Amino acid sequence: MITVIFKNLIFNEVIDLNNSSTLYLEVSGHSDLNKKGNDILCSAVSVLTQTFVLTVNRVLKIKQQVNRGEGFLSSLIDLKDVSAEDKLGLKLLIESLLIGLLEINGEYPDKLKIEFVND
């Protein structure tokens, strides 16, 4: 199973980044829908999450601590120094990521789990 964890993201029909000092995204696991290299579910989740991380870096120019490994990707973003304008851009990227992940979850609920954790 693939697990996606959002930490410190308030998600109640809308995304609120104003009450958090950090945002953490973690993706781990494999769907085992098919063998490595042929798994469309793993590929879809990977493309969505890697595009999110790269766009945060290249377009918004927001610094993040990124860790990658086999079946693992995480991003930690310190929101304290992120401008209000950049938070709006970040919110849009998160919404886009969530739309994609929730659509995949609707098709493969037993293969993809999405969690929201608030400290």
C-alpha cells in the first residue's frame, strides 16, 4: 500500500496554511499492483508528488528539506518566512496534488491511503 501523509495541513473543505509553522508531506510504500517499472499506480503517485516538490522549488522558490529513497519521498517546508503571496501559490499546488491523489484513491482505495496529521 502507498501511504501519503500530510502533517500540519488543516483540510476542512478548504486548505488553511495560516495556523501552521511547517508543512510536511511524506509518501511511502508500493501499491504492488504490478511489478516494478510497470506499476501505473506507483507511477501516477510518483509523478504527482515529484511534480509538487519540483514546482515548489522551481516556480515558488520556496526552500524545503527533501528526502528521497526507494519507495519514499518527503518534503518539509518551513512556512514562517513564506510570504502571503507564496502561501497562496503553495495552497494551489497542494489543492492540485490532493485532487489527483483523491481521484486515484477513489479508483484504488485499497492501494492508496491519505492521512492528515496535526501536531
